Amino acid sequence: MTMTALKVWGVTLGLNLLLLSPSYALDLNPLTAIKSAVEAAIEDRSSGDIAKDLEIKAKITANVIDKMGSDVISINADVYEQLVMLTGAVETAALKSQAEMLTKSVKDVKSVINEIMVVKAIDQKKGAAENFVDDTVIESKINALLLDGTGVNVTNFRWRSVGGHVFLFGRALSTEEREKAVGIVKDIKNVISIKNHVFVRPRN
């Protein structure tokens, strides 16, 4: 299957998964489902490892995000090799802690990076819809630029933008690859800050 055909297949499958999932509204960015579908086909990992991560993400969606209540602005969970990065926004520190505690209780989760931002509704400078549009644009630009970036194995990376604050996660094959990815993201318009949780591990 060519890369072009694979991307078309990934978009189609991703959108179908998004529409069929009962919890799709909690993870507002449609790029998430599309990217997950493509990763499952071409990522530089075993199918068993990918399947385990997808299983963990499904459990977090069902057992964590659905239990968090109406004060949650948004919560996203990205999983790589059973490591979890939580991002999004909630209105209290207690909710942030609760999300981490519930995530750690999910079977097979090795560790949790909790980057959920505590944002009082009254302090939000933009409405949720406007933030969603801005972050979706940033995330789509990250996807496109990392795909085009020579020497960046994009399928091993995860990223989230929350109000312009970008969180990188996953695996780089070298320090140079990680630094190049960070440099690409740093130059994207409206990116306020970058938090880098990408670890380095060469191919065996």
C-alpha cells in the first residue's frame, strides 16, 4: 500500500472510529482518531505493543474521562509503550489529581505524565470553541511539518496543544531527531511554549 493510499485509508477509518465512539465528544480533536488509525498501520513498533496502547487508551476514556464530571473542560490521554501523557484543562487542582489517580489505576499503565492545566472558567481569555480551533490548527501544522521533516520518524511522536501550549511525547531514535522535532514545533505560529517528554532510544 502506498503512503498516499495509507493516508486516505487512515482518514476514512479514523473518522469512522470517531463517529462510532460513544465518548468521542470528550476528545474534541478529530486528528486524534485519524492519527491513531495511521499509526496502527505504519508505526515502528510491534503490533502487540500498539494493541496494548490502544486498549489502555480505550480504558482511560471509559473508566477515567467519563467519571470526571462537568467541571472538566477537556482531558486527553496519549499512550506510548504503556506510558501515558494526560493533557487538557480542568477547573480545580483536585480534578487534575483525580484524573492522574484514576489513570494510574488502569491495568498495564506503567507511569503517568500529568500535564493537565488548571484553568478557572472565569480566567479563560478565549471561549472553548476558539481554543479548539486554534489548537487544531497548531496540531495539524505539527503533523504536516514533522511529516515533511527529513530525519524525523513522525509515527513515534505524540503531540497536544492546549491553548497554544504544546506537549511532545513518544520516542526519538536520537538526540538529534528529538531536537529537530522541537525546533520544528517551536517555529509554528501561535505556539506559546513547548514541554518535551520525548525519550531517546535507538533502533535495536
